Amino acid sequence: MKFSLFYISILSLFFLQFTACKPAQNKTTNKSNFKIDSIETLKKESKYPYLYVGKINLEHFIKLKNDIHILHLTSDKISTSASFGGAIKKAYQILSIDIYPKSFYDANRNHPNLYSDQTILPSDDHFFIRIKQKSNQIDETNEWEPKKRRELYLHFTSLNLDFHELEKQLDHIYTQAKNDPILGKDPNGLLEKIIFLAMLGYTEEIDPHTRVYDSREIKSDTSFNVLNHISHRVFFGYPDILYIKIKNFIQFNDNFTIASATKKIIEHELNEKKKNQNTVGALLIDLRESEQANLIELRNFLSLFTSTKNLFSIRNRFEENIYPSLKGETILWDGPIGILVGPKTTAGGELVAGSLRENKNAVILGTRTFGQGTFQMFFEVGKKTGYFYAITNSKMYLPSGEEIQGFGIIPDINVENPNKDLNPPHETKFWNWIKPSKEKNPYIPKNIQTKLDERMKQNSTSKGLFAEENPMDIDPVLTQSIEYYKTYLSIMKETK
């Protein structure tokens, strides 16, 4: 999932607002006894005091580790030893060295994707095998097949690695790297890079969305223009359909947000149609590219369409927070709503689609969504360092109690992309994705696909549905969805 720098910075500020506006809480008691490391104690005991100075250092690493144990949604299931192993492995990449537990190497020495083009380095280390890569390309562990990646996690766990072993390995890495004619030119920057890689490797063992970010590597929209993230047009016919495409549910400033832009679009189009003595008959919201979101904006947006005590809920280990519609908000649109989704619809986009289906009987078209039903808290590493980290601390739930995580949103009307990816992205393809609390998604889509297909075939040529393809049509999914949606609206009108 992609994040803009602006998104990262505002989320850490917004979390205080989220907790301040929570209308309902069901608190539980924290029964876990996590080990919280003392920074001062570890510094005092350390044989490598230089690892605790600099722009980012082991003090920041310890704080990251403690925050994860306190806040993470599944912290009771996290293996600290495996995370230390991941930190060590990631840090060695600066030397173009792959490092593996000896037991894992022995079990997989013939695996072509792990040890190709290898040179085993001599070492008296009892834990690890070090492999020098002849090329500069190192296989990223998250690209392995999930089975092998889980196996590595278990081998790291069996080593019972601790913080002192991490210090020892980082000292070894730094000692070698500073003697390199290229890496050693900037000792301070070198140490910063090693610590960052170690923090990144630690989080990569936990879940796909708990991780560390270097702001310099994040593509950001420096204009922060909400118009770059929302567009619209009217598809004329019977009925006229107002189509709105939304890429992100982000607040750019208090006066101009996705919710306020949506409101202006709908009000403008309704007024224009009224002048011409016509009306917009239906709304189609395209969320196929919707990735980023924050809870405040999601609540603002959904409150334009429904007045309810439960738009969605957020649950962590200790409490559940239910988000109702905003009080006093006038319902902007009370007509038919269609939602267009796909594999790139994640998190906030999935929450909007599912909430409107349950609260407003919206019909969902497209293909199954990504399935990220978790929410992350964001923190800055130190002060003005340019580094941030995200911790998965909550899950998102629809009003019915349906869980998005791992399942995604299943459309009521399936519209396949003729140029579809044969291996579409999905949350469950990560080796360490967080499992849902329920074995089966309780929501069953409406049984309307067959009836629609029959009606569409009656309206199509003898060559079959969509036989006359338009080579100039750059968005065939939208074209097909509009036709399906109009047919659906016609059937619904006939059955009233």
C-alpha cells in the first residue's frame, strides 16, 4: 500500500482527534505481560555505546520495539527473536551479504531462489551462515513463496535471539562497512543507514503494514490539491448517472476535503439538471484506485449519504469504538448508489463500499477488493529526522460486524477486466498477513448476477454481450459497469 508524506504526517496528529470523538467504548483489560525494555538500562549495559548516538540510533530502535509490544493488534503472537533475526538480516544488505540461520540453510541449501550465485563466507558464528552475493541484487525475503518465508520466521524464532545479539551483529556490520572505500566515506550517514535497515527488518517480520519509512523515498504530492484525487462526469441516458471517481479519502485542509468536494459536485450537478428540468437518476462512485484514507474523512464522507448510529467500528486489543454519522449533517443524496471496486481498492475505500451497501443498500460492481481491514498508527522517529514508522493497532468492521481483513469486499455484480492481471494483489498473498477473527465472511452478496446477465443478453446482439469492442475504450470496466448499472436500475424500478 502506498503512502504520501502528507498522509504519514497527518495521521499521527489525527489519532488524538479520533480518540477524542469516539462516541462508544467497550473497554477490556490488558492481561498481557510484555517485556518493555529500558533504554537507559540497555545503554548502560552496552559494549557498543556508539550505537546510541546519531540522527537515528538504537534508542529509536528500542522505542519502536516497545511501541509495537504495547500497541500492536496481535503483539501477543509476535516473536521478538524472529524480529531481531529480520533486523540482522536486513542490516547485512548494506554489505551485499545474505545471512540465514544455519538450520534454515541446511534445510534449503538446494533452493535456487535463495542461494544462487553464492559464496559462503568463513565465520565462527554459531547461529548464522553468511553468503556474499557476486551481483548487487539481493533477493528480498518478502518475494519468496509464503511457505519458505514462514519457515525462515520459525528458524529465527528457534534461535532465541536477544537485543545483545543484535548489538553484536550491528557492530560487526559497521566495522566492515566503514572500511569499505565507498561506504566508509560518511561514517555518520553509514551508521544511520544501518540502524534504519535494522528497524525496517524488525518490522518486516510482523505484518505487511507495520514498517519504517524514510520520507526521502516516499513519493509525495507536494501540491496537496484535492482535485488531483477526485473527478466526475455525467453519463447521459435513462437514467442520467453522476459518476464520481475518488482516489483517496484524505483531508488536505479544513476547508477543502474529499467530502466537501463531493458535496460541491453533487449540489452543482443537481442544480444544473434542475435548471434543465431534468434530474440525475443515480450515483456511481468509482473506488478502484482508492488507497489512502483517514478516519475523520471517512466519517465526513459517509455522513453525506446516511444518518446512522453505526457507520463502521474500529477495534484494537482493548476496546471497540463505533463511529456514527455526524450530527446535524443534511443527507445530500438519497437516491440509488452504485460503487465500483477492484483489487486496488484498499482499506478506507473498502470501508466506504461496505458501509454504504449495509446502510444505504448500495449495489457494488467490479471484482473483489484487496482485503486490508487493518488500521495503522503513525509516529515520527525522533524529532525532525525524516523517518516515520507505522504500527498496525486496529481492525475495521462494517456495521453488521463483517470483517474486511483478508476477505475484502465481494461485489454484488461481477465485472471483470478483459485485461485483468492473472495474479491480482490481495492481502492474503503476504506471508505474514493478519488472520481474520472469523473463519468465514458472514456477508453473502445479493443474488442478482444471473438475472442481470439474462437481461443484458436480451439487450445485446446475437454475437453476445459486449461483442462489439471499441478499441478506443480505455476503460472497458467502466463501460460495462455503466451498462450493468443501468440494467440493474431498470430491474429495480420494475420490481417496485
